[in-house]
Amino acid sequence: MDIHWFGHACFRIREKGVTVVTDPHPEELGYARPRIRADVVTVSHPHEGHSAVKGFRGSPRVVDSPGEYEVGGVFVTGVSTFHDDDGGSERGQNMAFLSDFWGLTVCHLGDLGHVLTQAQVEALNQVNVLLVPVGGGSTITAVQAAEVVNLVEPNIVIPMHYWTETLPRDLDRVERFLKVMGSSNVTSQEMLRISASSLPSDTEVVLLDYGT
């Protein structure tokens, strides 16, 4: 499996010729717009920075609601969460998506605004790779993100949705999350390539560069 980060909350996850893209953003956000083929595009919430679903090759299926979906042998499960810590009263709902690539699972938490409940953790069962927002603001903070990681217990966690030079918004830098996780010496890499046999037994933080 290859995982590539396009910045903010947008990833390309590709395995055995099937591609899932998460929370695509428009060029106006500042990051390069991914112009690639996709089979599935997941949208955690309808904010413009997370729902630019047009322009992909392959006529992908757009998934933006709870339920179970199957495309090309990949099973995608949508779990309802909230965009804030007050039951959605401030920012509405948010979707978390678990994509099962023949037993290798990736969970994208979107703009999660609260620590997951036990029921939500159980619904997102056996996560191998967790894509988690860490920048605070409209999402969980670094400390809350670390708490979510401890609840989900993934093999690998990849932080997203934080301050960068390309997106200098009022978000925390990723270093705060790395410090909380005790992973301050992590070196960023262009992409992540993994297989079921290469997964670490203890949770490992992976930092990705954003690119085109």
C-alpha cells in the first residue's frame, strides 16, 4: 500500500490498483490540487477545503455519509462523529471513514472535533493506519489527538490538518503533537509504503511531506 499526502486532510491511498482519495481541497487553499485517477473519494464534511470532488479521472464514487460501501473490492465504512465538542451544535457533523484494503485498514478522521466515544472506537475496529487531525482550531488539539491514538491503538499514525508554510492558518504546528507522542525525532518522508507484514507492533508516528 502507498499513502501520499497532498496537504491539509487530503491523502491518496492506493493498493492493488484501487485508489481512495480523502477530503480533496481546491487549489485556492494553497496546496497543489491532486489531479489523479480515483475509484473512491471520501468527504468528511461539506466545507470547501474538504469537498472539492470534481476533476478526478475515473468517475470515482463519492462517499460522504454513514454506512458500508464496496468499490473494487475495497470496503469503506462511514462512522458519524462531530466537528466540535458539543454534539455538533457549533460546526455540525463530521464523518470518519475506515477503508479496508483486503485486510489492511486505513482510518481517516476528517475534521474530528472531540475525543471518540467507546462506541465510535468499536465501530472503527482494528485500524492499521490512523490519519488524525492535530492542529486544533476547528479540530481536536494535539493532546486530544494523542488520546484518540491511545483509544484506537493503530500500528501507524499520520498527523494531518496542521500549520504549514503553505497554509499559515491559525493552527498548531505538528511539532506539538510529536512532542506529546514522544516522537520529536521523527523525520518526514515523501510517502509511506507498507504491507501487512511490515506493520510495527507498537504504534509508530509517520510524518509525511505534502506534494503533488
